[in-house]
Amino acid sequence: MRDVLAITGTQAPWETLEAEHKWEILDDKGTRAAASSRKVLHFLQTQTLTIHEFSGVPGSVSAHRCEGRWPRSAEWRNLPVMRDDYPGRQGKRYTIVSLEGAMGRGQMLEVRSTRELANTFCEEHEYVKVSVEVPIGELEMSVIWPAGRSPKNVRVEHGSQDPFELPKSAIDTLADGRTSVTHKVSRPTVGDTITLSWDW
């Protein structure tokens, strides 16, 4: 129950030591995309039964899969999605994921999830964002664009700070002709939203 209360205003019973978020746009029109994430969670309270995830992109989400791996284990276990559209603060919608058991104070869990996205990046100006709702040690955000359509520019916005444009040298060209950007933030401020936006 504590994790659901966290969505509505109580502090979440975990912190995130590492968080990686990646979005791959799969066609030139932006109608097909895939999102993935990997997080290392450190639990701060006992009897935590579920976690929640927030996806800050428009369009529709399908084929949402979530898995967990405990320390010193090579085996990934399925973590069932209990609800995909739970209402939270500021009009946000969350996914509630079962841990298939209670996590205790001091325990750690590596979680990865994948989503298939439809009609998400169809405009000339697009964005992705991560909402910093628990303490995060290291945050990494990556976007990969299709070979036939690269971004003209990429901007970054941290909370209330003024947006800034990344230099062209920050946009990498991959071996298969696609382009990508990776942005890293150490210890982002809880309550901030980190946004990557672009014109293409």
C-alpha cells in the first residue's frame, strides 16, 4: 500500500541508485517506437509489495513487460503489471507493478521494462521526459532516431532551469546509419522533470 500512497503524495519506500531510459523511434513518421528502462532500486521500508512507473510520452502504449532480478542472481523473473492507468498527482497516469512478494528495508532489486509505443512521435517537434519522483543516483536518457530522419536539434530542460541546446557533436551517428543522443544527470533534484526535445 505504501507505494500506491507515494503516487498520491507520500514518500516512496525506495530510492533509485541507477536509472536508464531509452526510446527508439522505429520509422521515419514516428508512428512506431519502443521504450525501455533499467533501474536499480534500494528499498527503505519493509513490506513493499508493488512499485509504480510513469511514462511521460503521448500516444498509446502496448505490450508492456516488466522483469526483476535480485542481487547475485542471473535469472530475470516476470513482474506482473497489475494496472496500467492508475491516476496520480498532477494528472499523471501510472503503471502499478507487483513485486511478487514483500521487499524489506535494505534489499535491492534490478528492474527492467519494455513498452511498444504507437503514434508517439508524429509531430515535427517532439519530446521525452523523466519525472524525478524518488532520489536517483545516476540518471541516463537516450533517444535513437531512424536512419532516414535525424533531429535538426536537441534541447535539454532540467526543472525550472532555462532550456539549452546540445551541440551538434553530442548527436552520434551509429554504424547502421541511425542517430542517437545520450544525456546523463547525477543526483537530479527530486520533483524536477528532465526533458529532451527536438525538431526533425
